[in-house]
Amino acid sequence: MTITSQRRVLSLQMGFTLLLAPSVLSLIPSGGAAEAAVTVPTCPSTTVTRTGNQTTALNQVNNGGTWNLSGAVWDKFPGDYPVRSDAWTKGCLVGSKVIGRVPRTYTRDQYYNGIGATAIKGEAYRQTLTAGDTNFLVYKDTYASDFEDGFDPNSPRNSQQTVYMDHTRTEWIRDDCIETEGGGTAEGPMNVVLKNSLWDGCFTVFGERPSYAGGAVKNGAGAESLTVEDSLIYSNPQPLGTQYCNSTKVTQGRCKATSDPNVWLGSQGIWKWSIAAASKVVIRNTIFRLDMASYSSCAPQVWPDGTYQNVTLVWTGSQPYARAGGCTNVLPPGVTLTTDVGVWDRAKAAWN
């Protein structure tokens, strides 16, 4: 790293004050732009309460209420959508732990394509907002792991509706940690605000490429926004089979061989972007981690134009980041590169 990069990384490591509350831990930049942070709406009164081990799905209309799911656990629930609403209006979903059924040894060929095994798909949290210019959804203190997708909020109004994600955690999400995409008019990108969160394992981090939007582009043209503050995000390599990897991709640094000649490790990466994706991107006080180039193409390594403040990319790949995967990888102003994985480890320990 250059001296300038070292100073910026040191600032990120040392510039956080930990604020502990009974259920919330925030990473706030000391002496920085806390006053610019996005405010999460106040939650309405509780209309649904669940706690303890859950054996049935929660799937119902939410008309302006809060689902208090603190202590509720869906552990390897056999259905595809354990926490769902097809009509959501101005409400919060607080608490809950949702653990999926996808074995961590399964390749994407197995769980996603159903090759040599039964496909296991679904989303931990799937909420569809009703029409309304001020409609919103708040996820708070939620956990998702071992699912195809972590969060699948859907919106028919796009830039006039917002999903807020405050103190959320994910591990081993096998496709998108959040997807605001799909094939219908109620499954397009919407405003996304991610705060105070630890996403410790996403095959793909941000999915905003609905089927009607065409292929990958650098900058979205949608009127909606993506805002990320005070968070830790890791796109972790996961098992891939012959549908996704081969010896050529190993040479390119896109896949990593394992002891099994038919299994490799790889990930999609941070960005699954399109012309329909958010045109306004703001990321502050956040650490990303990548261990290797995208298995698929250079596109997930292209950062959209936006405002980046005090952002660090921790790169642990075997190739220099600038040419990883045979690509030309350029970080936008405000994003610092470091190869010191301790930056991630210390920040994660502090969050925990």
C-alpha cells in the first residue's frame, strides 16, 4: 500500500466508536458525518408476535403494523418462504433468525440447478409492498443464513418506496444477500438503505438486474437509490461445480480448485447491476471483503459511479486487484484498497 492508503486504512480501523444498546450495535465514524446518516422510520404498533422455535411459515398481510419476531427461529424450515407477506404497508419486521436447508458442501450446480441433487430455493424474507408513494419496510435485528436469497423486498412503485435494513446479519447466502429484481412489474428495484449491518457471506451482494433490464452495465438509470452506512460486507467463495468452473477459470483467478476435481470455490461478487438499477449510490464508513475475482465476468467488479466516503475494500486474492480475473479493476474515489485481512477481522470482532 502507499503511505496515503495506509493512513486511510488506519483511520477506518481507529475511527469508529462502538455504541452498545440491548439489541443494537452501531459503528459511527468518530468526528465524522454521523449527522448525515439516514434516519430509519419509527416502527408502528405491534400487530404480530412470534417467539421460540417455529414450525409453520409466517405468511400474511401487514397493514401498517410491526411484526415483533424477537426470539423467533426458523431452523432448516422445509418451505421456501418462512417469513413472507404479499401485501405489506408501512411496517417493521423486528428480530428473528432464519436458517435455510442448503448444505454448505453443496455446489451451486446441486442446490440451484438441481444437478445430482434436489434443488433447494427460496428466500428467508420475502415482502411485497402495496402501491403507495410513502410505503416502507424496515428490517431490524434480523438474521438469515444458508438460503438461496437473504432478503427479497418487492416494490411496484420503485423510487417512491424504501426498504430500510438496520442491524441485519447474513451468513452463507448462496445467491443474493438482497435482490430487488424479478420478472414482473411488482419486482423492480426500490430505494435500499443498509445500516449497521454485518453481511458475512454473500455469493452476490446487491442484486438489481431484473429480467426485463437486459445485461450488465456500470451505472443504473433507475430513479431509486442505494445507501449503505457503517456496515461490513463479504462476498465469500462458495462451492461451484462443472456448470460454473473449469481449469481455465482457475488460471484466470476466477475459481479456486479443491481436493475434489469436480468442485471449485468462487463467488459472483458485489455488483449485479443493470440499466434498471439505482442511479444514486451512496456508501459511507463501510468495509467490503473480496477473496477472488468474480467467477462469471468482469461486470461484478465494476463499481457504479456514486458517493463513496471512508470505504475500504479488503482484497485477499492471489492476484493484484487491479488485474484480478483478467479485468481492469478501478476503485472509485473514496474507496481504499488494502490486502490486510486483519482490517476485516478486527471490524467483525468489534461488530460482534
